[in-house]
Amino acid sequence: MSRNLNSNNIENDEFNLKNEDIDYKDLITKLKEIASTIALLEKTIFK
């Protein structure tokens, strides 16, 4: 039974890491969108 619990923990850890990777990629994408928006606003303001 202990072996089964360890196996489940490893699978859960791998799943959590995959979710963290997805969250990190989503965050990077949103930050790039924000940076693009700021650059566009700067161009508009300083024309």
C-alpha cells in the first residue's frame, strides 16, 4: 500500500509541475501583451 501511495504522489507532483509550467507560460504571454499595449500607448502619447 505504501508503494501505491508513493506512486500517486509522484503522479500528482508531475501533474502539478505541468500546471505550473502552463501557468508560467500564460503569465509570460500576458506580460508580453501588457508590454505591447504600453509601447502602443507610449507611441500614441508622444506623437
